[in-house]
Amino acid sequence: MAHATLFALMASWGVVTAILVVMLIYRSMLSTHDEEQIFLDPAEKAMAARQQAITHKIEMLGRPILAMFVLSGALFLTAAGVWLWHGLNF
């Protein structure tokens, strides 16, 4: 029973962590297109709109990334606890 639980926890942790890594890579790719400061004249409104869209996407990824970090850590600590409990009791 403990082996099945540990396997399920580690598989869940692997999936959550993989999704987290993909999200971090995506945010990093967006950040390379984001510029800190832009001096635009009125003719470059399309460029300003693109920059605002990129910035909005980066900001929207903040909470989901934090949630995935917390979930990944919780799953890892739970799996470690089950592994220790199983090792000490059996």
C-alpha cells in the first residue's frame, strides 16, 4: 500500500514539476521580448500595444507559477514523509 501511495505521490510531483518548468520557460521567453524602457513616437502605437500585451502575460503568470511552486513542494515533502514513515516502520 505504501509503495502505491509513494508512486502516486512521486508521479504527481513529477507532472506538477514538469508543468512548472514549462511555465518558467514560457515566462522566460516572454521576458526576452519584454523591454524595460521604450521611447515611442505616436507612429509606433502597435509596438506599444505588443509590449503591454507581453507585460500583461508575464504578470498573469505570477500567481499560477507560485501555486505550482507550493504544490510541487507540498507533494515532494509529502512523498518524503511517506518514504521515511515506510522506511522506519517496515
